[in-house]
Amino acid sequence: MSTRSRSTTLLLARHGQTVWHAENRYAGVSDVQLTEEGRDQAEALGRWAAAHPVDAIWTSTMSRAVATAEPACRALGLVARREPALRECDFGVLEGRTLAEFELENPVRAKAFRADPVSYPFPEAEDPRTAAARGTRALRRVAEAHPGERVLVVAHNTLLRLVLCAALSIPLGDYRRVLPGLRNAAITELRMEDGAAALLSLNVPVGP
């Protein structure tokens, strides 16, 4: 008699494009809406989820993540569980601004951020180490709630990159270099068991 695997497959997806991300502006704790392209990306994610085994859906509490998950919830007849700890990092004075704009104002601090974004985060921003810890704890809670299942988790670009680094023993300060960015609505597959993680795929597009 076979026993069910205790490992959980987490299908991590960044939300769809927002009005700020279209202009490369930082949208951390700011609740900005999806663009039309972002809504199309959400629909594509929903079609992908309908064609692949997904047992549960979790999202951050931010509206752009919730809206991105809605087509998948509709397709599968599931209700997403909202997890506050999956919210994006607070980018402090960079909320609603671009890095290029900040660089014109404070080139020394911008250069330090580019070199090591964890040791030199933006002024008034959340400590990236704190964000990585809360995000990692959140994913472990998701995995513990769904042993042997496949769970779609819709969250955010910087938070997910920090969590991936923490889970895979990559120095947090390298997150921008090792993981330059997660595509909107693309899938990164992570297997978790007993708190340990294995990366199965990264940044895979879900189609048009």
C-alpha cells in the first residue's frame, strides 16, 4: 500500500502587471491596481491552473495579488486564503518612484543599494531580512497546511525573490543579481518538506 508524499509543491506566482510596474515604479505596500495587460496575465494564469493539478490557492492580502488569483479561483471553484505575511516589502521613500529618480536625488545611497540591497535598503523601507523571515514562515505554514498537495501562491516580486534566496541558502544580498526579476504571473515551482525546499522550476511563463 502506497503512502501519500509529505512534500508540498508550491506554485509561486507574481501578480499581474500594475499601473506602477508598467513604469518600473516601486509598489510595495501601496495598493495599486492591475493594468489591462495585468488582467490578461491573470486570465492566462487561471487557464494554466485549470489545466494543471492545483488543490488550493493562497494570496497576499494586497488587491493586485487577490485580483490575479481570481480567474484561477473561478476556474477551479476554490476560495483563496489570504495571508498578510505574503504582502510585498515596504519600499519606504521609493513607494511610487523609480530607482532612476532616486538615483538623481541620492546617487551615493542608490549606488550602495545596487551593490547590496539588504545592507543598504531604501530610507524608511522594511528591513529585507525581516521581510524574508516573515515570507519564509508564511510559506512554511502553507506547506504544513497542505501536505502532499499542490498550492498556487500569488504574491510579489521582491518578497518572493528574498524568500527563494532564504529557502535555497543563497545570500539575501544577492537577490537582485541571482534573481533579476520574476515575470508577471509566471510560475516558480518549489517543493517543501519538513521546512526544507527544492527548486523545481523558475519563472516559467503560463502562456498568452
